[in-house]
Amino acid sequence: MKKRNTVVLLIALLLVSCATSPTGRRQLMIVSEESAIASSKQAYAEMLKPYAEQGKLDNDPALKERVYRITGRLIAQAIEIRPETKDWEWRIKVIDDPETVNAWAMAGGKMALYTGLVNKLNATDDELAQVLGHEIAHALAKHSAEKMSVAMASTIGVVAVGIASDNKGWALTGASLAAALAVNMPNSRRAESEADEIGIELAAKAGYDPRAAITLWQKMANVGGQGPPEFLSTHPSPENREKELTEMVPRMMPYYEQKGERPSYKL
Ligand SMILES: [Zn+2]
């Protein structure tokens, strides 16, 4: 009887907790976006704390200025797509970690970029805009809340949450812990296609060359070192990524070629 109640409860949860992504896909949403945003704020502070203590956040003024400038322009475009996100407390931090090729965004627009991504890819502004636009797109499309939902919904996920949190020393529990762990969980290939589609548009509207989306992923695939970059493990390649991005470029060029100053969000 107890088991049946659990099943009924689970089905009820699934029924009430589906949402629709900006591209029209149905999503599992046990964790509401609001709650994901609140939990992510806590998780973000906790995850950045060790870097802050070691003086490894935003410690290169020129790189900080560059990353903030690009991100500010992308966020201004994100707010055009989802106006309510103007109330998010958007943040980006550059983490001084030259070995890590990675970037991520949490629910509510809390983001991080590792110096390894900039250096090892020798990334241009246009390419950085593609990475950051792609990350912003994940947040806009509620993929972070979706991953948290998956982590919290499955028994395996709950067990994994316990194991994975063992060595991190984070003072996080429940949804905040799920928010921190979601950063290291792979997106689905469908979510990747969505983020590619939204990200390239954000970048083009912010004045960044859409063709850089193609060179970015090529560089990412060819980066040397031990094993593939962290970024590729959480952003699995949808089939035909290069072909699909190439097909999007002509539609994006008019946005990119628009004259005039691009708006920017103050970070
Ligand atoms: Zn992605």
C-alpha cells in the first residue's frame, strides 16, 4: 500500500511539474524555477568561496573587463527574450584556473568562466561570446532547474548527491546541493541543441560573429591535454552540431551586421 502511495505521489508530481522550454519542448520540473534560483544563489556563493579565499576570482583586470563587457551585452539581449530576467541578479566571475577548460551558468544567471577556456582555446571575443551566450541560454531555458529536478527526482540521483558531495566541503544541503551538483551534470543533447540555437542568436544580437560558434566547437574538440575538456563532458555534442550551427549562420548575419551601439547590462 505504501509503495502504491509513493507511485501515485510520484505520478502526481510528474503531472503537475511539467513545463515547456522556449523551443517548445516539455520539461520535468519538480524544482520550480523560483526555488532553483534561490538555491543557486546559495550554491554559487559556496562554490566560489575557496577561489575567493585564494585570490583567484577576477584577479586579471584586463581579462575581467573583457569578460564583463561581453557578458553584459549578452545579458541585455537575454532580457529582451525573457523580460522578467531583468530582476535576476546576474553575475559572472572569472576563475583563475589555467588547466580547466570550462564555463557554467546556474539558474538565475549565476555564471563562471575558467581562465583555461580562454587560454587553451586562444578564444577571440566572438568565440567567448558564443560560450557565454550558450551558458546564458541554458539558464534562460531553465535547463539548470531541469537538471536539479532530475537529481532530486531519482533515487539514484539522491544517492549520487550524497556520494558526490562527500569531498567538496560545501556547506550545502537539499536543493542548494542539487544546484551545485547540477553544474557538473551533463545536459541532454536536446538541451544542447536548444542552447546552441538561443546562444548563437544572443551573441549575434549582441554584435558577435555567429561564425565563431563553429570555430569555437572545433577548437574545443581539438584542445590538447589529459582527456577532453570539462566543458565537453557537461555539454555533449548533439548530432550534426556543426551542420546545424552552419545552417543557422545566414539567419543570424543580419543581427550581427546591424549598425549602432549594442545595449549592455551593468554587472
Ligand atoms: Zn550546453
